[in-house]
Amino acid sequence: MLLATLLQAQPATDDSWLERFLSSYASSDKPQHELVRLSVIDSFIELHSGPGRGYPIIHTIEQGDEVNVYKRRGNWYLVSDRRLRQGWVTQEKLARTIAPTGLPAALPDVRHGDYLAQKFRVGFSLGKQDDDETAQVMVGFRLLSFASLEIEGGQIFADDIEGYSYGGNLLIEPIQSLSFTPFISHGYGKQVFQQKETLNVGRNNHYDSDYRFTGAGINFYIGLNFVMRGEYRKMHISGDNGSTSNSAWRIGFSSFF
Amino acid sequence: MGFSAPALSADDGSVDIKPIVVVEPDNKQREAYEAQIDTEFFEIGGYAGILSIEDFTSSAVYGLKASFHATEDFFLQTNLGQAEAGLSYAEQQAGDGVRFLSDDDRKYTYYNLLVGYNIFPGETFVTQSLAFNSAFYLVAGAGNTEFAGDKHFTLTYGSGYRIILQDWLTINVDFRDHTFESEITPKKKRNHNLEFTTGVTAFF
């Protein structure tokens, strides 16, 4: 049964299904005023003791029974039956339920673009700038569904010098409905280099430079919270000892929350 | 009609759905530890173990680790650790208190940024009535090692085993290889530093 083609069900209140699921995810400690109620149409659904396939199955809910949906974690939902026995069930299994009106349940799709409640992103990336390896930690914030701001800081590894860089980037991601989505990026920052101590012959050489770049890449969304990124950047660096342009590429991993 | 089939069509086209009775397994012993890590993503803790520094000795290593569990399968982890190297092989051979490195340079400190994958989640059964949720995972990533007065870009990969003792407490065992190109000897070569640690972390 394809999730994407299910009809919109009539929820118990005026809130849309999406808003209810998002709010239950964002404020998982607060009790729900109106619980989402669904009826099981499969012969039975199995409930695990935790949000993962490694947790044992502790309950089953029969066909025709109603379940209340409390919260979501990843693509697992915490549900309970009318006897208030709780457990976790995957989105796939829960989709095989119907709303009180008799229409199939419309659960939030697996598309990452829908989860606007998850605004923050944290992660790291590893790559190369010309011949020098780089490692960066990054924190991002989604401004709009297609645009996010990031700040990053990290290290540059070179043979004779050691460097640090920090800066801010803007990412534009126009298409959200696919697992692989392209993006373009633009950013500014600073790079600080210092000659390595082992080669120090007296003076401590210190180079400060500013950089700006334009880049493009692909995001690969795995699960609902996890994204892998491949990015190529054309960098323009200018500083104490002139300006130069070089290319950098990186692979990044980040998670939403 | 007495059949236990899920649906019967009568002649007028109506469908009769009969409920299926499902026999529930005896789950008394499992109710006791129903997992509640539904809102917990962050894990922070410490670890200690042995680091075998190539060309040097094996030394005790201590560190801090923090993980962010993105999905059921993937997590992001960062580690910060340090060890103190003993005598290098060359110094041991030279004997008589010969030293090629200062004591400061013998400090081995590192940080790394890793992606982890819970490849085999499940449970571990300690006794007949005691079971814990567990997972065998793989990690890979890179970071920095500061040793012998130099900073090296280091690749790290390895595997580990995590046992969740309580909702908020886990114990884990990790085996990792930290590898970097070394310029300590005249020729550039790739060093492998093997690390074996036990750690305790808290979920929140």
C-alpha cells in the first residue's frame, strides 16, 4: 500500500494530520488533548518495546481494535490499544489502519521536506581543499523549506602548516520530494594558518585570510533524520600573501532534531 | 458461519469481516523493562582502555565520547582522548637513557568525528530472566591526532558492542584503528594505532 497515495482522513479535531503528528513529535512530554485514533485493518499489528527492530515484540493488536497514537520517533510510532497497553510500531505497519470515518489513514510521508518542525541540524564533514585534508563540525538552521543557514568550524591539515577555518554558509535546496536532492551553496569565512612547530626556525609565521565560495552538491536523505552530503566548492581565498582560488570537496553527515 | 477466514462474501456482494483471535505470548518477564528512550537522542560518557601506539609502547588511554542517535540505524559520534606514550622502539634499542622525544611530545591526544551504523541490533540474554537490549555497530570517520609535536589527519574505523542496561545507561566495548601518515621516521609511512576500550555512557 503506497503511503503517498492514501486519501486524507478526517481527524478527530480540526487540526490536520500533519500538524498533529508534528506537534506530538516536538512536544513529546506533553499529553495530547485529542489523540489520534485509528482502527487496525490488518489481521494484527505487532508492538515492540522500543523504537527499533532490535526490541522484542511485547503486544499484538487485533484487527478491528482501535489504537491511540501518542508520539513518533524516526519512523516508529508509540501507540496503545483501548486497554492502554503501549508499544512501538513502524510507520509501514501503522499505515494499514483506517480512521473513524472509514477512510485509510494518511500518515506523514517519508519525504524529508515535510518535517518543518525539525529545524536544527548538527553534523560534521570531511574532505580535501586542494591537497590538504579538512575536518569540520557544522550546525545548521532551516530558514525556509528550501533554504538553510549553517555555521561551521574546523581544521585544515597540510604538510608544513596547520590551519583552522570558520564561516557561515547558505544552502538552497529547491527540490524536496526525492531522496537525492541537489543543492547550491554560498558562504564566507576566515582561514588562519600557522607554520608547524616542528619546522619553526624562530619566527612564528601566521597567515590570516578570508574566503568565499560557491558550491554545489547532493544531499542523500536516509531515514527521516539523517542526511549524507557530497559537496564541491570553488573557493576564493584572499589574505596577507595574496589571493588564490582553489577547489574543495567534502562528504558530510548530519542529523535533524 | 463458523469459519475463521477473514472475509466472506455473501451472495448479495456484502463482505463479512470476522475478527481473528490472536493468541498473546506470555510476556510477563518482558514488561519489566519496556524501553523508554523515545525522547532521548544524546549520549555522553567516558571510556578507558589500551592504545597501542605504533613504534612505541602500548599505553593506557582515557577519553570522553558523545553520540547523537539520528535513526534506529545511524548515529554520529565524537571522541576526545589522550594517552601517554612510553619509549619508542628506537629509544629502547639505543638503551642507556637515550631519548629522541621530549616528554611533552609523548602526549598523544586525539579527537575524531565518526558515523556509526547499528548493524546487528537485538537483545542479549544474560540469564534466563535477565535480558538487555544491545547492538553491534560499525564506526568510521576521521579526526586529528596530536603526537610528537605534530598534528596528523587521522582516519578511524572500527566496531563496537553496546548493551543498554537502563533507559539512560549503556555500557560499550570498542575496537578501533586510528591510522595516519607519520613523518617521525625519515620515510613517510602509515601508522596504525589500535585501541581497545570499555566505556559507560548516559542517554538524555
